[in-house]
Amino acid sequence: AHHWWGNTITCRTPEDMWLNEGWASYSERIFLEAVYGKNKYDEDIEANHRSVLQFAHVQDGAILPVSGIDHANTYGRHVYNKGADMVHTLRGFMGDEAFFEACAAFQSTYKLKDVSTEDMLASFQQHTSLDLSGFFMQWIKKPGFAHFDLWVQDNGTNYDVHVKQTPRFNTEIYTGVNVTISAFSEDWQRYDVNVVINQKEQILEVDCPFEPVFWSFDFDDKISDAVTTEWSVLKVSGTVAMPQALMNKINFTSSTSDSALLRIEHHWAPADGTFGVPKGAVINRQRYWTVDGIWPEGTSLSSEIIYSGLVSMSVDYGYLDNDLIKITEDSLVLLFRPHAGVAWSVASDYTKNMGSLFDKRGTISISNLKRGQYALAMYDSKLANTKRIHNNKAEFSVFPNPASEELNIVFADKHDCCFLEITNIQGQVVLTEKLKGRSNEKKIDISMLAGGTYFVGVVTDNLAYDIKRIMVE
């Protein structure tokens, strides 16, 4: 790949290293497509896209643009991985024919020369009637990701398709976004409309030749906005996983022999609460889900999602809900709405499966998965907002230590209510209590505990917390 991107042409300045490394990385995906087919290309593109959304800003230490990079990150994730991600988007904007013509012309025009992002814009613009300035100035030269939410109204004659921008890591209003909106009928007909998005909130009137049951924004994932998706045709009862959509153990049953189309979108962007959220709930600013598709009558689905406030490089747990779950997930709830044009409410038919109160992770089992949008929220706003916490360390002591029958917990200040949790050395929760009554001292019966080392964790009513080590005889 570097024979073309880096050798035949090369970047003029290190700030434009994406012209070498991002394009070479994308060319690796072109190889996969040519040798193994489009499905392999799509899988690799989506895996890279998910990695960039989840970790690039962590690994590079900042939210960065692709072009205009600082010297410390000349060879970082934004250059290589997000660079490739954005080339995929440019291909999606232009279409294959114009894109590959532009690539060949650019290589020919600047053969054995140094180039800039501005040179690429000027050259590629000659091969399309679409204005590419928005793409290069916003997707390439500014940090963050575009993000779009969609909902549809039947206006009696046609359909009003509402598109709203809620970007990730910026407040940019993206312009010149060339994208396909697709409508699907009950009998699996598909109708595509190519549109250009230029506004924060845009209403597009669509004349669909059939009655649609499912609408999709960029169903084929041609642009790398702040969404990762998966879809599947469900033909027989069973279980599927959609890891890039961050929804696991999807169980499907049907009372008929008809197949179902299931599409799940994981939005790496703020869940929009414009139309309302339950009183006292603070909605997640990091992510939410859209569940949709073609579901014949008699279709039944259940699923499981992971929540995590951990700041780690774990693909399953890292940097998912760390802005929402700061201390404990005790007051975490799941919200639902049928579409993006209505208010959120607390979801029904779900169970929260907590481990430790203090590990900030667990699962939510949804017994009746519905078409619509799901988001996490903290029902007690204090638990979601660390600005309300003036002292984040709980001042307490424990005695006796070692202990055998009873443990005394003494606080520096009086508290109306505290959560207490005792875990063993393997991290298993062995005792959980809610301590009520305004006093400085609480007594805990530990007579049922076997001898050994344990950890006592406490969260007070003002959200201070700490953990002490004890020995039980």
C-alpha cells in the first residue's frame, strides 16, 4: 500500500501524515475486498470503526482531527485508524466509480511529489458534482464524529423524514453529507432515496411507492458516523450475537415460518432528551441503541446488554458509560421510546443484573425487546453528576479489626442512609446492606462470614465512598 501512499506520493508536512498512513491502512481493506469479497471488507471496516469510536481518543490522549495532527500523535490512532475510517466515508460520499477515478487521477497528477489535504480536495473535486469542501473541512480537519438520528411521520400523502444531528465530541453542524435513506415494506421491498444533509434539523419529504414498516439511515454503512451497526435475517428460533451493536444473547422465536429482519444500531453519541425524560433521570451522554427491522406478527425477541463505568481498554467494558456511572450502578435504569420524536420513559420487561455495588458493571436482560430506542440513565441525578460531590472520599473507620461477630463502622459525619457492601478476596459479594438512621455509628452482623480477608465498601448519602480491608476470625 505504501508504494502508492507514501512512496509514489507523500505528505508535504507531518501534520498531513494521514495521506500516507490513513490511505495505506484503507488500502489494506481494499485488498481484503478484492481477495475475500465485500463481506470481509465490511466486517473489517466496522471493526476498525468501532475501535476508533471507543478508544482512539484514549490511546492518543485527546480528541483529535485527522489532518493538522500534533507531532506527538503523527503516528497515532487518529492518523492510521480514523484516517482509514474517513477514506471509507469519502468513498461512500462519491460512489465507487468517481472515487476510484479520483484516486487514479490523484496518483497520476502528483506522481513523485509531496501533497497536502488541500491538494487532495482540489483534485478529487474534479471528479464529482458533490461539494466535498464540507467533508474535508469538517470530517478531516476537525475532531469528533458526525451523528444523525431519524424518525418518520406519515403526512397523509407522503412521509416526512426527520433527521437531527447530535454529533460525538463536538457541536459541529455537518454540511454536504451525501447519504441514502431506505424504506422497507412488509414483503421486503426496498426503496432508496439519496439526500444531502446540510442542517442540524432537517425534514425531507419522501414519496414512497409502498407502505413502509421500517426506515433506515445509511443502511449499508457507507459513511463512518458515530454509529456501529449489525443486521441479521432470522429464519429459525435461536440465539444470535451482535457485538458491533453491543447487544448480546439475542433470542428469537416466531409463531410463523416467516423470516424476520433485525437491525440494531449502537449510537456512540448523546441520547437526545429534547422531547422529555422521566423526572429525576439523567440520560446517558455517551451512547444509546436503535432496534428496528421487519418483524412479522408472532415475532418475539429478548436480549442482553452490558453496562460499564470502567475506564479500561477492554472491548466489552471500556469507556462505555464511564461518564454516567461514577460510583455505583444502584440507581441505573433503562429507558425506552418508540422513536426519536417522542419522550423517553422507563422501560418495562427488563432486569438489572448487578454484581458488586462498586464494580460499576453488570448486565441488563430485556425479556421483551421492542422496536424503538433504548438508553441508560441514572434515576437519581446526584449519582450521575460528580459536580454535586464536594468530598468524594467517605471518612469512616472500622473496628474491631480483626473481628468475629460484629463490625462497627464509625463515620466522621452523620448520614441518613448508606450503602454497604462486603466482598471476599476473590471479589465475590458476600454481604450487602442499606444502613438507615441518622447517626455516626453503624453495627453490622458478620457472624455468618468465614474467617479470612474481606473488603468493606461504603457509599454515603452525599456520594462519598471508600473501601477498608478487614480480617474476620
